[in-house]
Amino acid sequence: LSINDAIELAFQYDLNTDRTPIQDAAIGYRGIEGLVVSLGNFKEPFSLQQLISDNNTTFVERALPDALVPARNTGFAVAGYGDRWTLTGGVFGGNINTGVELGGLAGTVRATYAPILSETEVLHLGVAGSFRSYDQNDRSVSFTTKPEAFVFQTNLLDTRSIRNAADLVRFGVEASYQNGPFRLQGEYIRAEVGRDGLLQGTSFEGGYVEAAWVVNGKGRRYQLKTDYGADLAIFKGVQVGEEQRVSRGGSGVFELAARYSILDLKDAEIAGGVERNWTVGVNWYPDKN
């Protein structure tokens, strides 16, 4: 909801989940060109595939390394952007649904640059980092994920609780190249858990590579700026032309896609497991979303 040209209010409530029904709950100020200031519960500036909306991801579920990504938490962020670059940084506590005061305090930053940026061609490069410190009352960390088909509820990978966690360091690199209807995208993400006492620290990592071809349409629109939050320098959804809409007598737009992903949650005495996934799909966009 835009109050005026400078203020944006956002609130999303998911009726499909009991644990985290409140999604974005934030206020953004964008009265200065090239600057966005946000306060509330929204996604930390980390990982291209996480910052892309659920409505616009290439696949139904995000790739396995998303288990290492912070996603939504309550905090304050400042984002700047230019013709080809973005820089976003913020301070975050816990999630608004489970307790803002829980999970310690984090500082997260993401920078992107597009050396190639035109109507039909985009080369996107990005890097992100996050440091979260835990207090004495909340020192348990865990990582887990379902397969990349969430209709199956079994977690094939699970570190279970990692005791005496003192801090969590995350690092990610991302790249994407789009030329017309063809797009190639990949990320590498690493998470390191520091532990108190004589307990050995642990590190986990993952990555993915995906390719997509919009058979009878344009490539995805690249968006540098945002109205609020941290979702700068992302790809939007597949565009459906007016004459292609099924409601206008068209056949819609088709997209072919393939992805390989890997997640390693096994280190030291932590036996969380290793998983490798292949995904292929055909997406049909019958009308505008």
C-alpha cells in the first residue's frame, strides 16, 4: 500500500501455515532517489533465489542451499541503488512469528553489479555476507530441508540441534546471465557455526545451477530497485503478452527449465547428510498473474 510517493506499507498473511503466518510486515521510505529505508519483518539481503518472490521463482520450490539462508526476520535495512549496482545492509533479530528477541542479532549485507544491462541482455553478479551472534539464552542452531518437492514431508537432511552455538557466519556468491529468452543462474552458499568451549565449529555448504528457456516469449524482467525491504537486483516473473493470454484467445507462454543442486550438512560430528538433486520442468503461464 503506497501512502504517497515516499511511504510504502506492506503486510502479508499466509493462511496455509500456522507456524509463520505473518510474512512481510514492514514500512519503507523511498522519498530520496536511489535510497530505500525499511523497518519491520522482511527478507534479509541474502541470496538471489530467496529474494525472488515465490510467485516468480523458476521452480515450484527453491534449490537445496536455501536451507542455509536467513530469509525473513525483523530488523532495519538501508538500501542504495544506481543504474547498474545495488548495496543493501541491515541489522536483524528474530522472526516476528517466533519471537523478535530470539535467535540473537545479525548484521547482513548484499552487493550486486550488472556489467551488462539492456532490454534483452543481463549479466548479474552479487555477493552477500551475514554475521549473527547468539546470547546466553538461545544457543541452539539447526539446519534441515525437505526435498525440492514439499508435498513430501520427510526431511532427508537434518543436522538436529547444534549445541553451544556462539555465532553463525554466512557467505554467498550469485551470478545470472540472461540473453533474450535464455537464462543461466547459479549460487554458492556457505554457513559456519562457531561454538563455545572445547566444541569444534562446523561448516556447511551448498550450491545450484539452473537454466531456463522461455519458448514463445520474452526473458524475465530485471528489477534493480524496490519499494521496501531488501529485494533489489532480482528477476521478476515471465511476461505474458496481451495476445498470448488464454483469456484473450491465446495459448499462454511456455518455459523449459533444468536445475542441479547440492547441499552438504555433514561436518565433524554433525551427520546431517549430503543430498544432490536434479530437477526438470515445463512451466505454463496461461495468463497474467
